[in-house]
Amino acid sequence: MTDSPAVAPTAPTTPAEATGFSRRDGMRAAAAAALALPLTAGVAHAATPSASAAPATAAAPAGPVGSASQLRAMTFNLRYASDTRPNSWAERRPVTRTLLRRERPHLLGTQEGVYSQILDIAQDLGPRYDWIGTGREGGSRGEFMAVFYDTQRLAPLEYDHFWLSGTPYVIGSNTWGNAVVRMATWVRFRDLRSRGQFYALNTHFDHRNQRARERSADLIAERLRGLDPAVPRIVTGDFNVPAHQNPVYDTLLGSGGLVDTWDHAEERGKLYATFHGYRPLVPDGERIDWILTSPGIHTSYASINTFSLDGQFPSDHLPVQAQLEL
């Protein structure tokens, strides 16, 4: 829901950063060259559950344990890093670290994280994880739609970024009246366990302009229609509109050919509004953070994670999770 102005880079922009490379840019460049596809891809991926019925002061109970073949996915608006107390990043980072180490998603789509924050999360997740992303202003500048992944489960084959504008290949472009620059990052993954492949796309729609959100949904639906229908797709993001109550949702499920993991889950946790703004949680509230998939993906469990420590939440949004069978 909330968003920040463009944030200055916390580290010099390198040529690799300018093209959106993360820590293992050489490997990814080779993979992308070997498997170059049109920029029509992508959908991001759904997370494994650990929601509790109320904010926790210790570890919130995890959801059902899935089979070894299930893919644990999460979408999580991090709330951009700031020094403003309360709820500064220094206060929230230890809670975020505990949450992510507890849940260990195979696939994690984050929104709003700035470069220094993304590096913190990469450090806290540990060497088993890697990430792909670029700042929405280009390089390390601005917020990231980062895609983190468990390298023991997933291998990226190719990736790219596009901007939610009439000129989607122009870095930092904003032609639809978005309050701030908006973008999407997509990755084509191989599942090292099943040997199958899927596309993951992670995005963040504008928080003020409904028309811009509708055009963003049209653009992503267009990209999804260009994909090989035999390859599953997963879309994660903060869409800044309630599920079931907006044309944005209708477009992504209609012409985008997606289903809502929350609605299609075999089991699910308790429903809460996914944006809480550090205020008391709202049971049965609006879901503005979603995990959407192609219809062939089975969701065994979906949840909204209410984890907190001593009253401190990791973000002003609650993470959304799902256990998926491709």
C-alpha cells in the first residue's frame, strides 16, 4: 500500500547493476544467452504457510508440512528501509530475519525493498539463497521487485525486467500517471527436484492511480498470453486493490489466464487484511497482496502470516504464502 520516493543508491552503480544483474551475474548471463526468449514472460510464485490466528510474540505456528515435491512460495511487501522510529528497518530487520529463516520459502517475491535492504535480506537468508532484481530507477536506484530463490531447489534459466508504462523497455519510464515508477521482474526457473520449468513474475502496482493499475494489468496479461501454455506461470505482488472487487483482479484472472491461490487452495489459514500499517490486524479484511498461478498448478495450502516479535511486525504488510504442486 505505502510507497516511497525514489531512493538514492547505497552503493555505486556498476555496469552489472545497470543491467539488473545480481550477485551471480555471470551465470545468469550465460543462461539467458542460451535460452533467450521474447520479453513476454512471467509470473511469480506462491509461498509456504505459517500464519497464526493472532500476532505472535514468538514463532507463529507453521502451516501443514507439505510433501517434498511441493514448492514453498511467498510474496512480501517489505516496506522500504528508513531510519524513522518506530518501525525503522533497524527495528524490523531482526523480525524479518526470524520470519524468513523460519519459513524458508523456495521462492520469494519482494516489493519496496531498496538496495541496502535487499543485501541485508540476502545476508540474513544465507548462502543457500540468491536473488535477481534491479532498481525501478535503474541499477541500484529505487525500489526493487526482487526475486529470491533457494539455489538447492531452483536454477534460473533466464530473466528480465520491464516497466509498467507505454514504453516497457525504457528503464524508469512512467507514462500512465503512476504516482511513482512501477515495474516487474520475471525469471524462468528449472525446478531441480522435478526437472520441470516455470515462470515467476513479481510486481507492485501503483498505490494511487486506478487507471494506471488497469493498464498495468493489461500489460502483464498480454505478456502472459505470449508464453508457452505448457509452462506453468506464477505471479506475485502487491496490487494495491482488493481481490474480487476491482477490474485489475478481473483482468489478471480473465485475459491473464490465472487463478487465485487463496480461493483455490485445498486448505487455508485465517483471512486478514494484508496491509495493516502497524495498526491492529483486521480479520476478514482486504487482500491486496496476491499469489496467482496458471490453472494447472495445485495449491495445497495458502496463508497470511501474522508473525511478530514483542509487538514488532516485520513490515506494514503481512506476507502471503502458498504451497504449490506444479
